[in-house]
Amino acid sequence: MNQFPGIVSLFIACIELVLLINIIVFSEKNKKNKLIIAIVSLLFGYQSMEFFICYSACTAPIAVYSAFVIITFLPPLLLTLVFTIKQNKTDKTITLIFLPAVFLLSYYLFVIPNFVVTECTVLFAAYDMPLGDLYGVVYYSPIIISVILLLKMLYNPNYEKEKTNLIIILSGILSAFVPVALIIAAFPNLIDYVESFFCKSASLIAITLSIVAIRNKEKLKETKNAE
């Protein structure tokens, strides 16, 4: 089973790289799409790091810390995208979104030796890290807030033109995180794999955001409105 540890991470990284190239080449370069490019880049970066860690049997704590640095910025970037669609452009709000992640990662700089890979399999990696419960709160809070805001926007007539994109984004987030949360709740012994598990299921977010990026043509909308 462990003959090719991390090989699934490589497979997912390849898919996300293809998605990333397609977004860069074929999507309009507006603010929303740039955020989508950043999100998909983070997902690709994490899967690449997990493959490197597992396949090369790299147990260096700095490598594990680097993987967590990459993926920790996914939720605040996702929330930033939601705020951008919501047209909340307050710089102070955007700063506050990233502060918890920055503070926690700054603390982790002083305890990097405590980041440990406890197991690598073909499918997943298991990690041991400091303040795991606090990290969970910092990581999943922006995702929960994003879901709440998206639901509110769906029922707001002011976002009728964005409704299809909102549904696509929301379906990607829910399909990525809800099944994994239910599996972890049913099988608590899998909790050590939760970060790896979530990041692989988050490839669904990469796919749905890619669809949104290709659909999102703000300059065309502005031209039609001018006419």
C-alpha cells in the first residue's frame, strides 16, 4: 500500500496545474479571477509539497511547516473572494481576515521542530503539530463565514446576476468540506489525516472556481451596460 507514498497528491497536483494554466490563459484578468488564480495556486502548491514530503521521505520539520504556510492562506483568500463578489472593498476588513493566520504562523516560527510527519500513505499524510485545535478554529472559521455569506447573497435580489457563480462556488465548498467533516465525525481515528484529507477534497473547489473564472467576464458586462 505504501509503495508509492504521496502519489495521489502528485496526481491531484497535476490536475490543479492544468486548471491553473487554463485559468491564466483563458480567463479575463480581473480582481476576482486573480484571487481564484491565487487560491488554485495554493492548492497546487500544497499537493506538490505533500508529494515531495511523502515520496522523498523528507521528515524535516521546515518542510511540513512550509506546507502548512501554503495551505493556511487558503481560507482567508476564499473569504476575500466572497467579500470581493459582495463588493465589500474595505482594506481594514481584508487585513483582519488574514491577521489570525499571520499571527499563528508567526508563533509557529518559534516551534518549527514540533511539526512532524507521523505517516505517509498512497492517499494521505498524517501530521503532528502544535496547537492543533486552535489551528482548526483559525483555518475553518473563514470557510464557515464564506458559506454563510454566500447563502445570504443567494437570497439577496441584489446579486441576481451573480447567482449562478455563487451557486457554483458554494457547491464547491460544501462538496469539498461537508463529506470530509462527516467522515471524520464518524471515524475520529482519522483526525490525524484531516489536513491532508481536506486539501485533497478541496480540489473540488479548484474545479468549481475554474468554471467561475472562465464565466467571469467583467469587461464584457461593462461594454454591454455602456451600450
